Amino acid sequence: MACEFYLDLDVNCVFFRHTGPFDIDEIFQRLEDFARHPEISPGINVLRDMRESPFSEEYRFDHLYAHHLSQVRWTYNLLGRCKSAWIAGSARDFGVIHRWVAHGRLRSVPQERRCFRDIDTARKWLEIPEDYKIE
């Protein structure tokens, strides 16, 4: 899987784009790269486009939760109170992500997370202008 990101402070958002088979370890590596970005500060929204990065059968909510929850806790302070939109490429992936997002609502996760199937709805929720071009 490839995962690229860029930050645009004009729209207060970091854009992650995933391609190829899903790889959780690469996501954590990109998060570490993102954390070192000199302009990062709490409150920046996140748009994570995973439409081109399908989950393999091994990736289910219970697998992600059991093996990776401790690895994402440090991002809570990094991101602070913000919105995080996940865009899924399939119904199955939507289900996995939605369960992860819903789990965060039941815990003290400071980010407001939502899962979407289309990018336009996610952009609107994040208040990204319609005419803004995502690179």
C-alpha cells in the first residue's frame, strides 16, 4: 500500500490518500511522518481517502482493535479536537471503518470521526469548499 499526505492550512485539513492493498503498519508510519510536520497543531481536520486501498479478509474490527488500539492513542493529543473523515471504497470496508469510528464515540476520543462512501459528502462535512481541488 502507498499512503501519501499533504497539509493545507487554508482549509484546515490534512489529506491522506491510500492506494493498493491495506497495510496498517504503513498507516502508522505516515502518522509518525505527519506528527513531525512543522506546521501540525491540534485541531486540524483529517480526510482519509481509502477508496483505492481495500482491506484484506484478515482486517476486521476485532483484529484492528486487539492489535492496534495502543498504537493510535498517541494521535489523540496530536490531533486534538477536530473532525476526521474516512472514505471507504466498499460496503465491507465501510462496515469495518464504521465500527472503528463508532467505537471511538463510546470512548474518550477527542476527534469527531465519521465514515463515508463518497468524497463529496465528506468534504461538505469537513467544510471544504466545493471548488477546492484535492491534489
